[in-house]
Amino acid sequence: MKIGFIGLGIMGKPMAKNLKKAGYNLWVNNRSRGPMEELANFGCVPATQAEIGEVCDVVLTMLPNSPQVREVMLAPGGVAEHMKPGSVYIDMSSINPVASREIAATLAERGIEMLDAPVSGGEPKAIDGTVSFMVGGKQEVFDRMKPLLLTMGASAVRCGEVGAGNTAKLANQIIVACNIRAVAEALTLAKMAGVEPELVFRAIQGGLAGSTVLNAKAPMMLSGDDRPGFKIDLHIKDLNNVLDCAHAVGAPVPMTASVMEVMQWLHAQGKGQLDHSAIAQYYEALSGAKLRE
């Protein structure tokens, strides 16, 4: 099976490496040359998007948002024009589920199957191959592609037809954003009440408040490590998609709207490229209490 991978960013590059480690023949493309050259040294084949469409049986994308996915796949001369009927397109980007369904409908006219398969886990899990896939698409296509996905992730769950994967990802991003904010707020309270936040973290992580988010993000807040595993600006993009989708279907999302305002403030302060755990810096600005030593 020949695999094409387009989008070698924070998540895409380590995921592509895991595919290559698993023994797949991999053609890669990225807007900038550096990641392509790095993957070439890893045994992958640098290629144009047209070449990927012509050569590959399966095309994977990991791109920032809906406009980039549309451009790569559907623009004149885009990848879809070069793909063979019967080939499969898997979009691992986090985009609006409405866009996923529209792209799938256009590809179906060309005889191309599509899965939307966004991931959760951030850069560390992309590196160690334990991301979680939330997938939308036909059961038969999912069953055929699941072994491929599991070379990059620890789980892959089909949530329904195309668009369901990105709907699940929007739900994931609501929970992650609100959880990170709650962690920052709670640790700031502890600090201002004269209790060591590190000890509070250790005390609560084994109880009902314990979570993957708490374990991943509290240590970053406490150490001042704001290197991006997942950038604030990317989370803003996802929450914009949440709000768009929620408005379209009439779903109430007041918590999402609130945490979005916090992230927008951080973006305005020039912190959009920091990890989303930098929400703690919003509370630092409000309170003057520093979690970071």
C-alpha cells in the first residue's frame, strides 16, 4: 500500500514517522521544505501534491483548518484531481464537520472514499504513537483503514458517518479547554489561599478531579513550561468551529464561549503560539499570583 501524507507540522511529522517505522511506503509533502527533507532522511519520498494523488492508494492530511483542506484537495489542480477511483482519503485535521461532509460529497463524485479522523493527544502522544482517533465514514472503509490508523494511535473509534469524527473532536476540545481553565483557576486559588499548588495537584490527582488533562497540564503550569504541545491559536481555531457548529444546530455552549474569551485575551497579549496550558497566565495577570517559581 502506497501512502501519501500532506502536512508535516507539530503533529503530522511524528505521525508520519510512525507510519514509516511500521513499514509503509510513504510519500510526503509540506508547505515548507525542512520537514520534507527530514522525512527524506527517514526513508520517505518527498513529492508534490499532484504526485501523491497519482501514486498513492491512501492520502492522509494533517492541516490547520477547513480552508487549507479544501485548497489542498479540491482547488484546481488539487490532489483529488489526480487520485484514482477507489482510493481513500483520510483527513486527520480538526475542521468543521459541515466542511468534512461537503468535501466527502465532492470526492464521492470522483469515486474516492473519505474518512474524517481527527486526533486527540497533542505532540507527546503523536511522537509515541498513542493519539486517539475519532472517525467518521463508512464502516467498511473504517474497518479497512483501522490498522493503518493504529500504527499512529492507541485507539480508533468510528462515531458515525463522515462528519461524526470532527463532531466528536469538537466535543473533545470543549472538555479539554474547560478542564485546563479549571485547573488553572483551582491552582491559582490554592496559591492565593497560602497552600502550595504542587501539593494540591498531588493530593487531587488520584481523586474524582484527576484527569489526563490535569496530569499533563498542571506540571507545565507549575514549572512555567509553555512550549507548545498544542498551541492556544490552534485551540482558538477549534473553538471557533465549536461555536459555528453549535450556532448551526442550536446547541447551548456558554462554557465554551467563556473559555474562548480567555484564549482570545491571551492571543491579544502575543501568547497565541504558547501551549494552551498558558491559560494559567491569564489568571496570573488577573490575580498577581504566580504559579511559576
